[in-house]
Amino acid sequence: MLSYQQALNKITSLAKKKIISIPISKSFGYIAAEDIYSKKDNPSYNNSLLDGYAVKSKDVKKNKVLSIIGSLAAGQHKKITYTNNSCIQIATGCPILHPYDAMIPYEQTIKVGSTITCKTNVRAFENVRKKGSDYKKNSLIFKKGTLINPQHLLAAKTMGAATIKVYEKPKIVLFCSGDEITENPHNTKKVINGMQDYIKSFQHIYNFDYEYLGIVRDNQNDLKKIYKKLQNTSGTTIIISTGGVSAGHKDFIPSMLQKHKYKIIFHKMLMQPGRPTLFATKNTNYYFGLPGNPISGIVGFHFLIIPLLQSILGRKNIQYKKGMLTKSYNKNKKLTLFLRATNTGNKITILPGQQSYKISTLVKANCWVMLDQKKRLVNKGEKVKYFTYEN
């Protein structure tokens, strides 16, 4: 049976990245597959910071009178020929054309007819947004591997980018199998299924499209209908089923996968919770059969599926931190354990109630601890790997 690390290596080694080119205006939420550079200077030309007058700084002295020889509105680029001791009335954003090299705001002048009297001196480029002072042409806006947020989209479009190469978003398709589960929150005789909402809640954090196919009953006819739907999936698709992969008499999923030409890479692994997990592939489909208990499914999602997703998107996988264990813990030396714990000041306390059906411990915890030591006793004070909920 594969260890957790061996299973994870097999999964991520099969990750296939697909790069597509899309309009920059539709790139929000994608991962950049290339560095993006400015196509132009920003600002593209020297322009006025305020409303007032464009001046040649050497002409300006306190109490000196300058003649107004023209005016410019925002967006105009008409040429006005310079004369000694002159100025041009301008609005915010208007170009400052050579040899004018500064601007003086209305508040620092006294206007009389077609002249102004300056109340103060000005320096060269005072109150001027200089060409290229934000971005110079061909300067880096953001790097390959960046998750494109609104600020990246705005900067790239403003700097002249029309299209961008990105990693294609995978799609996650989920169905949950079992006669014992229900979507009805008022049904006290069955297990109310919450996995569909749990996985969906990570859609925008981990950057995937999502479809939920509902609950499938423990019979071959219902499963056949689901697998018929799955034949129509296109692009990179991660299919997740919960339940139906253990050794029970109604666990039809492994045989159904084989009938539909999926290649089963492994079935069962040395991970707890989640030992019965199944992983299979077919073309651009990746299939995860997760156990039905909620914590087992959640562990499989975070520590098997998310690493695959990150690999497909060209992103770094889980970054563990290390903290000090506050109490010794006994474990099966062959298994990698994922345990709910609290982290306080980098001191890690493993919570009681680690059974895979216990949701209360999930709520009380703020981190996952991974115990992969090849020994039975992990001692108090020992450094252990942990992964915060926020990550």
C-alpha cells in the first residue's frame, strides 16, 4: 500500500497544465502563465496635477506678471507657441508641453484680465505628473504565477495589454453517493450532506469552476446515469465522489470506473483519515473516490485534490509551518495522520475527538497537523508540521 507521500507524488506527477490566451478584460480569477509588461509609459506625457496655468519655471517669480496666451482642456494636445513670460490656462491632466515645465495652481495666482500675478516661485516639474513616473514602457507589471485580482486587471489594461496567457481553470465535478444521506435539513433519520457547500466555498480561493451533480443512491442504475453525464465533460476536470469506495457490498464505484475505461492508479493508502481513497485517470479527467465520512472527505480534498489543482495551475503546493507539540501523541508508525488542532503562539495542541464523523472538532480547530513520523510516539515538545485554516 502506498504511503501518503508516494500517493501524493503519483497524483501531482500526472498534473497537466494547459495554457490559453484570453482577453485581459476576462482574466480576473485566472493564474498568469506569463510575465506582463507595460506597453507604454504611464503617464504617457507630462501632465498637470491640478487646475491652473502651465508655466516655464524660470519665468516665475513672486509678484511677477505673466501673460495668458491660450488654454487647453483635458484631452487636448494642440500646440501653443511659447513666448517669454507667458502661461497657458490648463485643466487637471492637460499636457505640459515643452518648453513649459511646471504648473502653478489657481490659488497661487491673481488673475486680472489676460494676465496673472504669481504669489510664489515654482521649481521645474512642480505640480507635474512626469512621463513614466508610474510605469515606464516595458517595465514589469506582474509576474507569471500571479492570481489576477482586480488591481492586476486594471493595471494591465491601463498599460495597454489586450490579451494574456493564463492557465486554464480546471473544473471540479462532485457527486455524493449513499442511501443514508439527504439534502433535506429537516430529515433527522438520515445524514444531512454538507460536502457540496464545503467544497464550493473554496471555489474562488483555489480558482476552479464547480458543478454539483447531487446525491446518487447505492445502486448500479443510478451510478450508470452519473457516469453517462461524466462522459460529456470537456477540458481538465477533477471528478470527486464521496462514499462507495470501501469494501462494503454496495460499493460499486471501483467496478464502475473500470467499466468506463478509467485507469485506477491506486485504491487505499497509508493515510488517516481517508485510507480507502481511490484515484483514477482518463484522458483529461482525474477521479477521486473519497470516503463518505465528512472529515475523511475534507482531508482528501485539502491534502490530495488541492495539491493536484495547484500543480495544474502552475502554483506552489501546500506550505507547511512547524510548531511545538504540547502533548505526546501515539500513532500507527506506518500511517500519515491529519489531525485537527489549535495553534496558540506556535504551540500545537491536538484536540480530542479525532474520529472522522466528528464535525465539532473541525469547528474548534484552527489548523491541521500532519504527523508523518515513522514511530509510534510523537513526543511533547517535538516540532510538527501544521497547516492553518487560513492557508
